[in-house]
Amino acid sequence: MTYEGHEVLKTTRDEDNWHWGSTIWVAPQSDWRWPPSTVIDSDPYTVVSADDAKIVVKSKVDPKTGFQVTKRFEFKMRAEQPIAK
């Protein structure tokens, strides 16, 4: 997801090999075991709505759990908090 040509979600691993981004896993993990379902974890989501301030996306239904995940990303820009480049 970009804003004015700059990525606004973290997409790379840090020095400890952690990858923080837009992933969600349902709990408890014992219900789905490892690895997480790609339907919720890494498969593409469908855009439900989008405008200048937010985007809402939805996963497919996970066949293991029956869950469908909706994610909402909202941008609240203030002049004193520029996007990190």
C-alpha cells in the first residue's frame, strides 16, 4: 500500500528477522496448527472499499476454520507526522 509513491506498510524483515506488517492469525493456534492458513495469512485480499483516508479489504473464507477476515487501514495524516521514507 503506497501513499504519494511511498510504501506505508512495513514489507521487509528487521535485523532480528521479524516481519511486521498486516498479517493476522486467529486464536487459539491449537485449533489450526502450524503453518497458518494462507487464505488469511498471505493470499491476496479483495478490496471492499477505498478512498483517500482508508481502505477495507476482505479475505476469502478459510476452509480450515470457516473464518473470513476483514482488515481496515485508516490514514490520519498530520503535518507534524510525515510518512517515514
